[in-house]
Amino acid sequence: MDVTQLFVNNRAWARQIGERDPEFFSALAEQQTPKYLWIGCADSRVPANEIVGLKPGELFVHRNVANVVVHTDLNCLSVLQYAVDVLKVEHVIVCGHYGCGGVRAAYFRSSLGLIDNWLRHVQDVRDDHAAAIDASDDEEARVARLCELNVIEQVRHVCQTTIVQDAWQRKQAVEIHGWIYALQDGVLRDLHCTTSSMDEMASSYRRALEFTRAPHGAR
């Protein structure tokens, strides 16, 4: 497809939105007041707003390969800080997905070039939870479990940031969630690691790890 088609698509989209709601764009231009920050994967098959049924302006979004939260990533931390301190979001959602190419590459220790350095963080998750992952005889199940465990670890990283810790210290209400999306059926699943205070961090982490150990059919 030629890129000029994207402009055609845009004009058609803007016209359709304007016909349905003449005030939509003027209201959108005034101010964004989202209640949610979405930290997700850059995968083109996981459109954040669409899969949770929210309109533009209702979901603040940061995406990168394999939905990783690293304490030295100023891009991610800047988004998190702006969302929590300025926009006052009430929920931070870390969302991974089954069939994630980045997680799969980390699992198989594939060599893809520069991105190998980024995926080292996911390999660390794989190494830290080797026993739980290798408990399954099915290779696809092991990759799926790594997708889940990667989300849980990134939730913990969000909770450990000074941004969230400071918000909790000043009694600001902000919950951190870990979800995973299935490309096969379009359904989101809660990984049961929601945390809303420093006191909950350890118990939420343990609860989530227990949840991932259960067979999918038993959940």
C-alpha cells in the first residue's frame, strides 16, 4: 500500500467521526483527562484503545518491544511520571500478549541485532523463573508462561519506581495492574497482580506467581 492511502484513510476517518459527533474534535483539543496509562507491546496486532473500547483521549499510552519497564529507560519513566504526577491517572496497566515476538526471541535466545540488548531484560525473567517455565513439557506453553511472567515482573518494576513510590507516599490513589491479551480470541486476562500500595507489593507478586502456575484450563 502506498503511504498516500493513509492520508485518504485519515480523511475518511475524520469525516466519519465528525458526522457521528460534531463536537468530538473540538472537545478533544481542549484537554486530555485519561484515567488510565497503558504500558504495552509495540506489536501492531495489539491496538490499545480498541481492545478496551476507549476513545482517543481516554487512554494514555506507552509502547515498546515486549512491554518492558526498565529503571534506566527515560522514555518510559517520563511517560509514567507525566501520567501519574500531571495527568493524575488512577490506573497503570502493564499489558503483554501471548505470541509476543520479543518474548519468543528472548526465550530462544535468538540473535536479532541491536534489539538483543533490550531483550536481555526478558531473558533475565526467563532465567529467574526457569524452574516454573520448564515445568511444562510443551514448548508453546513455556513461551506463553514467559509472556505472563514478563508482565508480572514489569508490574513489579513499575511499583518500584520512585514515581509510583512517591505517589503512594503522598496517598495518591493509583493502582498498578498486570494483564495479558490473547491474539487468538481478542480477550484480555487479569494476571492477579494488582497493587495499590507499598504494603501490597510482596503479596500481590506472590499471588500472581501462584496464578501463573495453575494450568490455563483451571483458571
